[in-house]
Amino acid sequence: MSRESDPKEWRRFAEIDRRAARHLLEAGDYEACAFHCQQAIEKLLKAIIVKQTTQKPVHTHDLRALLEELKDIEVSPEIASLVSNIDIYYIGTRYPLDVADPNVFKKPLAESAVGQADKVFEWFLAQINFGAE
């Protein structure tokens, strides 16, 4: 099995990004914190997709598109909304485009991003059993 087809590998990388987000929040690097929240959720969703399909996940960074790839999980509207909120941190934190004002990435936003990511993780991990890590 390739690492890309191993849901536990995706889950492991999701946790790495989740921890990185917390460290970046503490360090005051709020844009990078928000980005790693998005990456953590992206990799968690890909872990679930791989677990469900035993195939490599689709190549996208769009969290809403990844939600649509999930099978046999009815995602609550609250969780879908949180995922949608976090989705904007991919482009907005990585490129100097007009999609996000860099002045918006302050501590309260980063704290909110970490909290939202944690809620998404908790919800999905209650739905999916990845087995012993």
C-alpha cells in the first residue's frame, strides 16, 4: 500500500498540521496558524475518503469539494459551516491576492480557526474509527 493510499498516514499528517497550528498561534504567526488549520482539515477529510474508498484521494485543496466526496456520513450543518469557514484560509494566507485582507489575521481569528478545527476533528473522529494508531 502506498502512503497516499493509507488513511492512517493522512490522519497522521492531519495531526501534524493541527499541532503546528497550535504552536503557530502561541508564536503569534496568525496567518500560518490559519493555513495549518485548513491543511489539518483537508488531510483529515482525505484520510476519511481514503478509508472509505481505499483509493488515493482527489487532488484538491477545496474542503467543500472534499466534503462532497464523503460516503455514508451525513455531515451536520454546523460542521459543514465550520469546514466552509476554514476553507478560506488556504488561498487567503498563501498568496498576495485580494481574496483576503492580511490585516484580518489577528489573534482572535487564529484562536477561532484553531477552535473550529478542533470541533471539526472531534466530530469526524466520533464518526470514523481509524483503529489503533
